[in-house]
Amino acid sequence: MKSPPFHHTTPHAADASSADDAGPSKSQLKREMQALQDLGERLAALPNHRIDLLDVPAALRDALRELSRIHAHEGRRRHAQYIGKLMRKVDPEPLRQALLDATGENREAVARMHLLEDWRTRLLQGDDALTAFMQEHPHADAQALRQLVRATRAEQAAGKPPRQYRALYQTLKTLLEPQDDEPDDL
């Protein structure tokens, strides 16, 4: 008896469309969950004051703070998985942007930092820079800024640690950061 000839059958159109509707593969889902977990670990490495600024549920914020207190390898791994689970409920894009801003990896943040450093250098080089700064930023307190510049110069001349130097940077950062209450241009 002869066996029936081998016929190559094509999948039915219904079978092909159901495979497309199945969604992402299990491997893809695992990669997405791992990406969220990695993002959570990077966010947990931020200082607490940065974590407090994140727009996330309180449980996730607490879990991010807690990760820095766990030192055992297995405990950190499991807690990172827990953070990844909590992160599934939030939109990761604003968190990625917040991380870029906090770490300075964002081009705009780097440009702002360079602008601040440039102003600090100019202010320390001469008094003409303070006049120029005050013309550009009339809302600044000229007397307090002048005192801070003088204290920074004295600190550098004495070879002391750069406490005033850093304070000048922070003051400039506060003055040059966009304010939330300013109206947006339309």
C-alpha cells in the first residue's frame, strides 16, 4: 500500500492573524521588565531629595529609598525585582527624563551647568562681570552676590576648601533656573 503523497499545507489566514494578535513574546516581556528594573535601580542610586521630587506612588518612592539600605546581594536582587514590579504601574518616560536631568546626561542640563560655571568664572575674574550679570538678571540681590564673590575670592587666596566656591555655584543655579511661577510664552 502506498502512502499518500506529502502535501505542503499553508497556515490558514485565521491562524496567522491570531499569532499577530498574541502580543509581545515572553522574551520581549522579560526584556521590558528587566529594563524597568534597571531603571529602578538607577533611580534608587539618586540622592533622597531627588527621589522625593519624582512623581511616583508613595510605595515606589519608599522602595527606591529602601534599596540603598540593603547590602546583602540576594536581598538587593529581590528588592530590585520588587521595584521593577512597582514600576510596571507608572509611565517610565518621565522617570527616564528625570534621571537624565539628575545625572547631567541630558544635553540641556549639561549646557545649563556650563553656563553656570562660565558665570562663576567670570564673576571671580573681575567686578565688570557682576555688572553684566545684574543687567541680565535684575531680580538678583546684588549685595549678597557681591559678598559671596568676595568671600569666594578670599577663600581661594587663602587656599581653603571650596565651600564658598560651591555656594556661589548654587546661588547662580538658583538665580538662573527657570521659575515654575513664570508664565510660559505662547
